[in-house]
Amino acid sequence: MVTIYHNPACGTSRNALALIRNAGIEPTVIEYLKTPPDRATLERLIGAMGITPRELLREKGTPYADLGLGAPHWTDAQLVDQMLAHPLLINRPIVVTPWGTKLCRPSEAVLDILPLPQKGPFYKEDGEPLIDAAGRRVPRDP
């Protein structure tokens, strides 16, 4: 019972999806640009993540700057309105599991909420090792 709000054009989202599958889980994949969440769903996701709408806004490659969304006068409701009108503003991937709901940036943040361990080694698309052959996280260099 795992759901990912996914953008297949995003490397972080693809890596998070691959990590879910590396745990032996076939999630429900919602391509949120094709099937955007409704207001109730988006507000529920924001609440479950324990973040504000502003913290969910994506700036890069979106109409964020053109709309002036960095200005402090925007209310949470208005920011949600903008994400509903322009789903590209919703940062991704958002993953929902029995262990929590999280904006998985970086992609390995999904490991904190997966209900099953990793089944084997995993490398990010850029070649960075994340999981070893025993299914354990690879320590990062300081």
C-alpha cells in the first residue's frame, strides 16, 4: 500500500520509484501532472507531511517567479490554489506508505518510510551507490 506522486521526467522521482521497487513493492503511481490531486487530497498530503504549502512549492522550471510566489503576502490557501492551477509547482516525489508521507528529496529519503527493506544493491541514475548487495545503505563520504 504505497503511492508515489511521480513525474517520470524527474530523476529524483525516478530514483525514488526505483528504490520502492527495489524493496519488492509495486506502488500505485500517480503521474500528478496528468492527474493532479484535488484540493482535499493536496491539503491532506501537505498535512500528513507536516509541512506548509510554501515548503511544497517547486521553484525551478515552474511559473513560480513569474507568479511572484516568493512574496510573503500569499496565504496558504492561495498557494494551494496556485499549485492546483499549475501542478508543475508541486514538488516531487511525494510518497505515501503505512509508515508515513514524505516529500522524497533527495530520493533516498523514501528509505525512511518504506515498510520493507531493500532487496539488493541500488545505484542512482548518476551511478551513486545507495544500497549495497546486502540491502544496507552505503555510508556517505563526509
